[in-house]
Amino acid sequence: TTPGAMATPQASVIKRTTSQQDGSPVTTTSNSPSDGSSSGESGGGNHNVVKRVVNSIEVDVIILVYDLDRIETFYRLENHWLPLIERCFGEEIPVILAGNKIDLRNTNTPNQSTPLPTTGNASSPINTTTSPPNISPQTERQAIVSLMQRFKFVRQCTKCSAKNLFHISEIFTQAQQAVLFPIAPLYDLRKGGLTDDCKRAFERIFRMIDLDGDGLLSTSELKAFQNKCFRVWDSLLEENISGWKKIISKNISRTSSESEQPLIQDGKFTVAGFLTIFDIFMSKDRWEVPWKILRIFGYNDDLELCIPNSVIDGGGSGGGGGSGCGCGC
């Protein structure tokens, strides 16, 4: 790069190949050029580069890398790369931001991830460190928060060092988690609430675990539910349920303004209270919790209920084979 030229980030596109036996994706990466200079393209050429990548592979998540030692590369994210990704993919593909070359900064050991709020009760971890001499940590932090508020598909921002392999494995873990636990089917980041499909799924689960059919979840019913999903000991269940009742009591404002249904009634959870539990998990960036429950109760990544062929075919008779799923997932 010539002196004074604006450096641009590199985009690593992760695609899903075959799945391992435990269901986790095997990932490979493909680096797209930082700009179109290698092929004589400029301006709209970057759009063509990304389009070629899109057409050649099935993209699940994008890792966008910028240079911590050159602040102009961060602003390039906001002014060029993220708008370009938004035009090509909409908000469907999650993006992980990676601030590289943290080893060039004269800092102490970087802090661990701290949750930073974004619009709509969503949060994303950001690793904070000392900023370049001409930028205060507060200004840098505000810039990252502002960026994540504007581009809702940005899941996390982590500072790393490719040279020292600092936080490199964490970044790829974050990318895999963004694929395994997608936000869009569960949470509408624009409106700041659970999607209609998510509400319907958890309302169905509520009816299934409401064993006495009184429209409320008692302590014993919640114990059975948590034991089914998480295999927790009874003593821990008692503590968790009591803790959740206290948390829910502090979140009365989350009650639906339409139904005005109380969250807790006669010491038991209502449907609104049950949904609020998962609303809080999502606001804490704990997407793995609702997804684990949904998958246990038979939902796929599109929140479609997967009915085994053995049930559809009446116990496995007929041509269905008695295995697999009737929804095609």
C-alpha cells in the first residue's frame, strides 16, 4: 500500500460443508480481496467481487477483519464494507468483526468480553483495550456500539492478534455459534421483541409442559421441564426457579401491552412470564438456551415442527422408512 493510501479490511467468508456427527458444522474460509485493485476494479467492483463469492459458495457467516493500528480501516467498515454486505445479503447473514494487530498496541492484558447493549434488547460482546493515542477508549467504544446499532446483523466485535494467535479461536467459535444459534428466527431486532413464530413455538411448549392444564406453570412442572432439557439436580432447580421469579418480578414492564396478562399468578408462571424468561436470555446474548429447548421439542432452524416419519406413517409402516423427518430438514 502506498503511503497515505486508505487500507481496507479483509472479509473472510465461512461456508458450511458437511456436518460432524454431533451436528456442529465443519467450516472453511475464503478470503475476498480488500478492494478491486488486483483486477482493475474499483467502486462497484467490490460489489461484483462479493457477488462472485456469493454465487460460488453457500455463505453462512462472514468474519470482517480490520486493522486496529489504522483507525481509517474501522471507518471503512461503516462506510463501505457493511453497507456492501447489507446490499448483497440483506440482514440474513451474521457478521463477526475482528480487530486485528492488537499486539502492536502498548497495552496490558486485554479485558474479557463485556456485554454492550444494542437497540431492541439485544446485546453483543466486545473486547475492550487501550485505544490508539489519538482516540479515547470511550470514543472507540461508542463508535463500535453505534456501528452495531446501525447494522443489526453484526453479532460480535472482538479484538485479536493473528501474529500471537490471541482470541483467534474465540472468533471462529463466535462465527460457528452465529450459525448454530441464529437470531433472526427468534428475535426481531428492529422491533425489539420475539418473532411471532418464536412466540407460537414457546406457547406450544408451554401447553405441553402444563401437565394439569390450568394455564399456569407450577414449580413441579418447571422442575420436570428443566430436568428434561438440562438434566439439573432438584436442589439447583429450586434455586433457579426462585431466582427466576425474582427476576421476572423486576421485569413487569415486559408484560404484553395487548393482553395485560400478569407474568406470575398465584406463585406460578403465566404464558407471558414463560415468554419473558426467553426474552431475558436473548437480551443477555444467550441464544443457545432457547435453541436447545426448541430443538429438544422438535423444531428446526426455521422454527418448523419436525414430525418423525414414524409418526406420519403410523408407526413406521409404509414407504417412509420410520426414520428421518417429515419436514425435509
